[in-house]
Amino acid sequence: MENWQQVLYASMRASQGNSAMKAITAIYYISWIFIGNFILLNLFLAILIDAFAEEDAEHEQTPEDIKAEELALVARNIRLKEEKDKRMKKVGTS
């Protein structure tokens, strides 16, 4: 996008005397800039949205994952209770 106007002017100077060719050259370059920017912007947004979608997909939990986490939490609580009971017996309190 830098200095594209100079290329446009140089192309228009190359077709001196022919006003129809100058108009076609101008339309070509201007449409090239607009279409190129539109495609480039859409490509960038598609990559960005895809990255966010992948990140969301990684964080989604299936029902099996939730159930496994619940079972692990229950098992941890049971172990903690057993450990607490052992400590209480060592101290002599019930």
C-alpha cells in the first residue's frame, strides 16, 4: 500500500494521448487496491476468528470430563477425610 499512487501515475504517463487507456489504467489500479485490501482484511479476520474458535474448543468440557473431575474430587475428599481421621487418632481425639 505504500506509494501505489506513483505506480498509477507512471502507468498513466505510459499511455499518453489515449484518454480511454488512462481511464482503464486508473480503474484497474483503484479496483486492485480495494479488492486487495478487502481480501487481505478478510484473510486476517478469518485467521483471528479461527484462533479464537480453536481456543474455545480446547476449553470445552465434555460430560465425561466433568464426571471424571467430580469423581476425582470425591476421591480427594475421601483421602483428606481418612488422613484427618488418622491424625485425630494419633492425637487421641475422636
